Amino acid sequence: MLLEYAQQIFELENIAEKAINEIRVIKKGTLHVGTTKTYARYLIPNYISRFHALYPEVSIHLNEGSSLEMVQSLLNMQNELAIVARNIEYPRTLESIAFRKEEVLLVVSSNHMLAKKDSITMMEITRIPLVINQEGSATRKAVMDVFKKMGLTPSILYEASNPELVKELLERGEGASFIVRSAVEKELSHGILKEIKISNVAIALNTDIVYLDEKALSKIAHAFVDTLLILPNE
């Protein structure tokens, strides 16, 4: 029994030594990462800060755009990694790792007429002006797929690519919008915006870490992927 525990201790020692050596090897370098505008603003900076705590001399260039644009950036060799939604079809030449799951919420201003409702149907939503993401957005595709599946057509008031602009329009009472939870947690907790439940409908996005070829990834890229996967999803 003691021998079994001793073997486990030595195995853990080897793993720890390997991890420390990898940190020592990665001293300087640059990593180009692409992600959506929402993630670039509300999620990825937290991971970058923690990564820099481990690798202070590594420079990260964060590029942002729609999920489609970020997938294309990999094919054009502009980014080494991209964090995008899975409902955007990837070329077969790309590889991916599951990252996290995001709720897509229907959100309005706390002063909006809908704020008094506990829930709403998709049919009712068609009569409400929507502020919706640009073409190429994974959130937009997920939402439009639900409307299409139900044979419904939404009323689009504005199309915007900037999540801050979307929230500003909502705060002014300009319709409703579908937004991932991570982008509006602060406004929801402060009562500025309100989530409206949709009857019998749940919209979600599965996001992936996407790259061209795992064997070709730099040590810095591997270390960043480890940071994304090991740290808790916040």
C-alpha cells in the first residue's frame, strides 16, 4: 500500500517539475489571439491578466470581430488561436477544443414595458423592435435559427456590432436585444437592464478554442490554452 502511494507521489513530482520547466522555457514571445467583440470586452481580459501573472514577458495581441471573421483570421494566418461560437461552421482544416457554454438572454431596460412581464413567447417577440448583432455574429445566428425554426420573422430596429452601443440603446428604451449573459451581468445585477424569460425556449452558445493544427501550435499558445481550460469559467 505504501509503495502505491509512493509511486503516485513520484508521478506528481514529475508532473510538477515538468510544469515548472515549461514556465521557465516560455520567457518571451508574442501570441496573436482572435475572439468576438463581446468576449474581447467582457471575458478574455480576465484570462489574459492571469496568463501574464505566469508569463509576464509574453505579449498578447488580442484581435476582435465576428466569429466568422475570427475563423477567417486563422486561415489567413493572422491569429494562432481564436475563441468563437461553435454554431459557426468551421472548415475541416481547423481543430477545436470545447471552451464554455453561454446563455443568450432576452434583455430590456428596467423601464421598458416588457420589464413588468415574467415571461414572453417568441410570437410576442416578433412584435417588439429588436436591436440585433451584425451578420456573421454567432449570437445573431443562434437567435435567427430559433425564429426560422418556428416560422417567425423578427422586427429588427437596429443592427450593431458594438456590444456597448447595443446596451446603450437598450438603456434608452430602444427595443429589446438578445445578448450573452457574460456581457450584461453587471447591468442585470445593478437593475439597469432586466432579463425576460422566453416561454419554452432556451438559447445557448457553445464556444470553442479553434486553431489550425495542434502540432504546429507554439509553446506560448499551448500555455494560453491551458490557462483558458484550467481556470474556472467566470
